[in-house]
Amino acid sequence: MALIVQKFGGTSVGSVERIRHVAQWALDSQANGNDIVLVVSAMSGETNRLVELATQINPIPYSREFDMLIASGEQVAVGLVSLAINTEAERRGLLSVAGAKAKNYWARPLLGHQIGIKTDSIYSKARIQAIDTTLLKREIQKKVIPVIAGFQGVDPDNNITTLGRGGSDTSAVAIAAALSADDCEIYTDVDGVYTTDPRLCPDARKISRISYEEMMELASLGAKVLQIRSVELAAKYKLPLHVRSSFNRMEGTRVVPQELLGSKMEQVVVAGVAADGSQTKFTLQNIPDRPGVAARVFGALSQASIVVDIIVQDVPSNGRLTISFTVGRPDFLSAKQVLRDIKDTIYPEMVVVEEKDLAKVSIVGVGMQHHPGVASQMFALLAKAGINIKLITTSEIKISCLVDDSQMMQAVQQLHEGFELHKTD
Amino acid sequence: MALIVQKFGGTSVGSVERIRHVAQWALDSQANGNDIVLVVSAMSGETNRLVELATQINPIPYSREFDMLIASGEQVAVGLVSLAINTEAERRGLLSVAGAKAKNYWARPLLGHQIGIKTDSIYSKARIQAIDTTLLKREIQKKVIPVIAGFQGVDPDNNITTLGRGGSDTSAVAIAAALSADDCEIYTDVDGVYTTDPRLCPDARKISRISYEEMMELASLGAKVLQIRSVELAAKYKLPLHVRSSFNRMEGTRVVPQELLGSKMEQVVVAGVAADGSQTKFTLQNIPDRPGVAARVFGALSQASIVVDIIVQDVPSNGRLTISFTVGRPDFLSAKQVLRDIKDTIYPEMVVVEEKDLAKVSIVGVGMQHHPGVASQMFALLAKAGINIKLITTSEIKISCLVDDSQMMQAVQQLHEGFELHKTD
């Protein structure tokens, strides 16, 4: 008897047909002798519909109102999924119609506030602070399947908050951790985590097991399968995740503590190749080399809510500095404006060189901590393919290179083959 | 300085344009020196969309799931209306952008559970049991406009409940009563309460003042302007209602205590003519005249959730009874089935005569309590027009006649003119 938290994303509850399927799956999992808790996202398309309404009223909606608005999408989904489970339970003869409709439900729809998912007050990207498991444990004890709205919580003043894009993953992991669940299954529209994006490389292969650390790097590098915060949280509680498809019954990818990867770990140096094709780069030249320059530039960008990714600073020459950094395409214009202001008011002599249409290609693997020469092998592979590297950044388990967007696919394929990712597992 | 509760129905918040208009209206009302509390319904069409989703999963949805699902419609509406008010307040220079977005909001969206609208657990037609006004009073004190989701509450086990069709009216009245508001304005897509349905009678005239009792009779007779429970509740607390259009600035109809109608009351015998064109009638003949017959028949109908309207029982002859009753067209087939079962199992000798395509035409007026001969005048007017009466039922301030559906419009016009409703006010 295991306690399993199953999270279903937007496409997995995207239609009445899919919702019926989720209900059958949950009842099948329960029939296998498990206690089941569901966490669901809004039906695909629903959140966009609500965002569209809000932005018609105000292009930059007030975030408290915005959160209340979009949290309604998950409410619709839990209502429908719970309805589908009760209906399916009735069809399977698990409960008598009269009894069920009176009080004896097989599932129970629950919103963030109803099970006390307490968050801070940072609307639209709130962080969970506590979950009260009293009610959940009581329902599980009674063999009721709680169907919980992901993505939402309440702040100390009882306002509705939401957890940011992909926040239902984090809801699921937090609930699983709070309940000390045995497993947390993340159902999505892909079969699992791949060695790279199959659209970029036909040799891409599903990874059967991956460490939290690798998953975090892959998630932050654009593999949209899991919200990165959910992986952090799972790592903190050593909660096993199972990323899998709700469209078939295949095993997906298990995200587990590094030590559980076992002896294989030594062989797998690079676990995956990630690519993000919407990068832009700014190079600031001829800035005076004085303390506080970087703080001033990146402080101004941060105040404008621009997320800077890679930052590289050259050795100063003749008392002059060169700083390069990248931002995502959506932030390009605002970043340009911020730099213009800085040039006008602080560094009139500064020269700004901009470059659009870039891509970031990265290799990720816990194994590279113990294997020297991975970086040079990456550079050599790219050079062999005639791909020019425009910036490099590294972490303990990741190396990223900025290349021309037009060469991204070629770079991914070259690295995937060069590190033999089609072979391992 | 008055405290005004303003309720906006589905068509009044049916588009982004209408929602902007509501925001302007609320701020104008506030600028006139009033404290404002809003109660809003779901955008028109939204509830039907959700019902359609639910019935695809189960034609008779479980009511707890159903309530959680459809309550999301009001959540969307309060999010958008509150957003529109804050945006409009910003446009009017009432709040600084930075301050407003940080914490200094002009409006606050609030759901049933957030202000403690406690109901019983009769899902889909829950009754309000208590409203906690602490939070509301605090917000009003701070000159914040609370934007409250109508139609919804929470039961003792913290499940979301809804108050039934038109329940937002009842929410508004209950909140106004709990706050001891000076006025409760019900904004809708018609100009007020009419002496009769203008589609049936071109002479129909807007009533400027009407008593709770008359309004209740008109509401129960098919004038869909107000949920009948909201009028009951307003009467209980002697809360003045003002039914008016959100599409123009005209005065609507004020629903007030009978004693406030003043001396005019004596002159107005009939306040309005109501018509309901979807009636069907069953006549049960040749039933044994034994105690408990009526209880058995109507008990069985009630168990099948069939609402019976008029009931007439003749004087028995030869130990045999005749009972006639009416049900709405939607219940016709289920009623027929119930009667077939009764005939098969209890009264094999019973003869059932059914008649479809009937209409109920009624006159309503508190004045008729003190004016004899109103009933005979009604029958004479109908007879003069050659309209045959199939059943009659009366209350202290109402007389209803069942006629052929094809003659409904003629009957309404004849009564409207005969009682000089185009003239009075």
C-alpha cells in the first residue's frame, strides 16, 4: 500500500474525454492497492482565455486581481475531475447512486484555501509556506480521493495567490512532501525527460532515471517538462518524482537522489543537451573601470524586471571595461531602453553592441564533476561542425555556449552524437 | 453619506466593455459621497458554458462538484470588476500607480469563503445562515470598494455552495441586511419592474414603487427580474431595493415596505399582470375518495422533484374524486411517468386526462385585500374576450387563471386595460 500523488497538467485535463481518462486512471491506480491524491492544472487554453480578458481591461493587470481571476481555471478543473471520478466510481459499482449523491462521495474537490495551502503575498509567483494536512489525511483515511487545485494558495490575509507558470508541479511536490507520499507522478503530454528536444534531434532518447540536480539544470535550460521550483522542493525532501505521459501507460522518467543512480552514474558523463533559441546579447564597451559599475548596470536591469542570464566581464584594458550579458528575446526592447538611459545619464562614452537571434546550447550531467576535459570536448565538437561560440558559462554540472540561432539544431545534434547520448542508459 | 450595496447581474458584466462601465458607475456613486459595496454575478453565458461541461461528464452532475464548478464563474467576474475599478481609479488619478500596485488598492475582490458567507449544505440551492461583516466593515472604513462574488457561500464543512438560479440577488440583499445598508440597488438589463411583460402588452408601464408582497407574487409568477428569496429577505429586514438598468441612468422600480406606499395604495387595486406560458395540466378522475389519496399522489410527484403549482380538488361524487393540478412543461414527462406508476400499482381504475399548451395569467395587488369584487371583475374581463378559464387559484393578493396558451397574450392585454394599469402610478 503506497500513497501516490498524481499531478495532471493542462493537456491531460484539456477536454471532457481527457478528464474521463484521468478519472479511470486514478481509480485503476487505487484499485492496485494505493492511496491516491490528485493535483490538477487548469484545462489547456483556459488560463490564456482568462489572461486575455484581464489584459483587455489593463495591459499590466493588478496582480491580486489577476491571481484571483486565473485561479478560477483550476477550480473548474477540480470540479470536473472530481465529478468524473464519482461518475466513474458509480459506473464501476463502487458506490450506490443514492448514497453517493447524498454524501458518500468517492472523490472530493478541494481548493487551495480549503486545505490550507499557505503562501506569501507575492502575487503571481507566491511561494508555499505551509500545508495543513489534517483534512487531507482524514479524507485519505476514508478512502476518498482528494482532487486538489494546483497552482494556488492563500496569503496571510486570505487573498488568493498563484505560484507562477507551471506552479501546479510545485503544488503537487509540496503536497506529496507534506503527506510523506511514496511517489509523486507528474502526468504531462510527453513521455518523460529526453536527452534533448526530439524536435531538434531525431536521436533524442527518453532518460529512464535522472538526478534532481541534472533535472534542475535541464529545467532551467528550457526543458519545459517540470517547473524548476518543484524539482528543488523534491530534492529538499528526497521525494521521488516520476514524469510520464497521461496519453499512454509507458514508464516515464524517474527523478531521484543522485546516490540512487547507482554505479551507472560513473559512466554517464553528460545526461542531456538543452537548447534555448530565443536569446539576445548586449556588449557594453568602453565603460570606466570603477567599483560599482556592474552593480549599477544590472541593478537597473533588475529594477525593470529583466532577467539576465549569462554575464561575462573581460579583463579591463586601459582603465576601460567590456561587459557582455544575455537576456531572453521578450526582454530585448526593455533592456535596450534601460541601457539607453544609463548611457544618457551615467556613462555617455559607453558603446552598446547588440546581437539578436542567438541560441544557448548546454550540456548537463552530474558525471562531469569527476570527468575533466568535458568542456574542451564540447568546444572541439562545436568547432568541428564550424559553429562559432559567442559566450561560455559553466556550473559544476553544466556548460553553456551561446551560438547563432541558425546553428542551434546543428549544435544540438553534434553534441548529442559526440557525447553518445543516443547510446547510454 | 449612505452605504449602498450595488448588485450587477450577468448581462451587466457580460463583456469587458460592460465591466468598464460598472467600474465607472461604482466610482461615480462613490464620488457622490457614498460608501459602495459591489456584488456581481458571472458574466452572461459563463454559467451555461460550465453547466455544459459538467453535463457532458454526467447528465445529472453531483451537486457538490457542480457547485464548485459553477462558482468559478463569479470568481472570474469579481477578479475582472475589481481590476477594472483599480484601473479606472488609477486613470482618474485617485491612486498613484506604484502605490496602488504595491498595496494601496481601490477595490478588493472577495469570494464567499473570504467574507464568511456561511450556508447550509443543500448544494445548488443553499440558504445563507450567517455573514461575518468584520472584514467588510474594515474595508469600507478604509474606503476600499469590496467586490463580492454573488451566488456562492461555504457550508459548515467548508465546501463551496451556490444559492440557486438568481442567487446573486439574495447574496446582495443578505450582505446589505448584514451591513445595515441604506439601499440595495439591483442592476439588470431591464429598466425595472413592469405592470406586465412588455413583449405581451405594448401598454406595459414601469412601476415606480411596489411592495415586497406584490414583488414576491410577481417574482413567483414569472417576472424574472428578482429571485423571490431575495425579496423575502429584503421584506424581513425592511431593506429598500431599487431594481434598475445598468444600461442607462434612469430611476428603476423601488421595492419598499407596504406602509411606505402611502395613500396611493388605496387607489391601486391591481399592481401588475403576470403570465407564464409553459403550463400543463393533469386531471385525475375516478379515484376512490379515501383519506391519504392526495398525499400519495403529490408525495410521489414531490419525490420525483416535480414542482406542482395549482391544485384543485372537486367535491367527491359517488365516493369518487377528481383532482386537477398543473406542472411546468419541463416536468410534464416525468409527471406522466409518476402517474402511470400510481395507476399501475395503486389505483388501476384511475383515469388520467392531460392537457398541454396552457398558460397561467395572474393579477397581483396588495389593494385587492380591501376591495371585494376584484376576482369577479377578472373573470368578467376574460369572459368578455371569449377566453375560457380552465382552473382558478387565489391568494390574499393574487388571483391566477389557467387559460389556453394561444390566448395568453390576449388575456394579458384585456386584464391590463380592464384594470387600467396603463394609467395608474
